[in-house]
Amino acid sequence: MKRGPIGRFILRWFISALGIWVAAGILGGRVDYTSGVAIVIAGLILAIANTIIKPIVVLLSLPAILFSLGLFMIVINGLMVIIVAKVYSGLHITNFGTAMVAGMIIGLVNYLVTAILEEK
């Protein structure tokens, strides 16, 4: 079954919220949220940031990404998580290192859920 752009965005929203929830569970008090609704809202903001801001940041930092053989993407994912925490007060991140680890966890959850739901 084909998904339209809105369906794909809603799926990204769900996966982002799930990733934030898993990251908060793994990282304990270093990633904290105020309520279940805060996870959903933070997931929405992260999905929007990943849709609009992340491609621009990736394009601007392409030399650093190529030079580091793609490892700079960890920094970019952490930046997206920090942006969400700064924009929405319901999500609290202790520092940038924690945001980078949370970004890696969210990326892993994104990869796993997408692989499971992928059409063959």
C-alpha cells in the first residue's frame, strides 16, 4: 500500500515520538519529558525539524560530513534534538553530548521501525 506525503509525515512523527521515548528510557534523567503529550509534541517538532531544517544543515555541512566519512551526521542529529529541546520546554536535555547520544538512539529506532514497516 502506497503512502502519500501526509501519511509518510505522520509515520515520521510517530517514529520520532517513539525514538524520543526510547531515548528518555535508556538515558534516564539526562533526557526528560513532562508528560506523554510532551513526547507527542516533541516528536512533531522533531519531525518538522528533520523535514525542513536538517536537509539545509546537511547541505551546508557537506564538506564536514565527507571529511569525517559521515560521522558528522551524529553531530547534526544531536543538533536537531537540541533544537527541539530549545523550542519546546516539555523536553529537557542536559547537554549536547546527551543530545548526540539521544540522536543516535532516535536514528536507530527510526531505522528499525522503517525496516519493519517497509514495503517489499
